[in-house]
Amino acid sequence: LKPPSVENLSHDSLIRRAASVVTDSSSTFLSQTSLALSDALTDYAKLQEKCHASRSYFVTFVLLSSSHQQAAERLSECKRYESTWNSAVNLCKMAADAAYSSGAQQASISIRTNIKVAESQLEEARKLSAEAEKKLAETKVEEIERMAEYAAFLEGSEEYEIQEAYLRED
């Protein structure tokens, strides 16, 4: 075994190595939080799609009631992962800056690329979730309109029955 060279033990060399380790770890943290957030957003979108797929009020009501807690849990999970993901992005940016200033340019470039990839991947999951939320909102509006029409119909039927009963008593 050869002893390490003096150049390999210089302060600059050790700092560059440490910066590379930090960028690698930060990148792993970003990757894992990106995956968790993407999965949570996808699951949330699937729950919303499940509710949207049902067109009848009764089935929608039952699905919404049974899925309400799940959706709330998924939304809470999404918010928690989003917060962690934002922390991971900020950590990666700081690691990239530290790597660049220490002379580990390749590590800096690599982690900045990872940030861009993570952002673009999450953009797709966010779009799916937003589209599902929009469809669910449209379904809710349709159901409210149907309920209002039905209530108006029932109200009109009761007036007719009351008037006819009043006429019969005379």
C-alpha cells in the first residue's frame, strides 16, 4: 500500500471531496422526496378520478363519503412531501453552490441537472392532480345543479298536490 500523496490530502482536495459527498447525498434526498411526492400526487389524483367517474348522485355521494378521509389523508401527505421536497431542492441548491465555490464544478453541474429533472417530473404529477381536481369540481357542480332541479321539481309537485287536495275538499 502506498501512502496517500500530499496533494490528495490538501485542504482544497478534501473540501472538493466533501462537496461531492454533500451533492451526492443531497441528490439522493431530492430523488427520494421527488418519488414520494409524485406517488402521493398520483394517488390523490386517482382518488379524485374515482369520484369523478361516478355520475349518479347517490354513487358519487357514497364514494365521496367513503373516500373523503382517504382524500384528506392523501392531501395532507402531499403537503408534507411538498414541504420536504422544497427543503431538498433548497439543500441541493446550497450544495451546488458549495461544490462550485470549492472547485467541484462537475458535482455542481450534476446536482443542478438533477434539480431540473426533478422539477419537470413533478410538474407532470401536479398537472394530473390539477386536472383531476378540476374534473371533480365540475362533477360536484353538476350534482348540485341536478339536486337543485330535483328539489324544484319536488317543490312544484307538492304545490300541485296541495292545490288539488284543497280543490277536492271544497
